[in-house]
Amino acid sequence: MTYHAKLIKGGKIVIPAILRHKFKLEDGDTLVFDDAGGKIVIQTRGAALLELQAKVRAKLKNPVSVDTYLKEKWAEADNE
């Protein structure tokens, strides 16, 4: 579905109520704006973080969890 908003003085945009409720947006929430080839993409901070994490994971040759990394480092320390 398409929604419309008007840019008002000071560069402010009022996000339609239906979208604020759907995405559980509250006063003070941080939104991320991205220039996507002539389109403006607006995401919640959480959604932008998840997208960034997925991009980083995709670039890793040997992905490892923090827990696994720490276990390996503790084991190395024990062997010294």
C-alpha cells in the first residue's frame, strides 16, 4: 500500500499513523534514511542493524559466533 506525507517547515515529515502503529514507532525513536539509487529508504534503527549484520555475515569466509571465539581464546589461554 502507498502512503503520502508532506514535507513541512524545518524538513519535518509526519509518518502516517497506520505506519507508526504497524512498526511500533514512538516519539524519540531513531530512523535510518538511506539513498538507494534515487529512492529514499526509511528503516527503524533495529531493521538497519539487522541488515548490516546480514551483509557482514555474508562477507565472512569463516563465520564464528562470539561465544565460540571466546571459548577458543579461553582454551588457548589455559594451554599457556
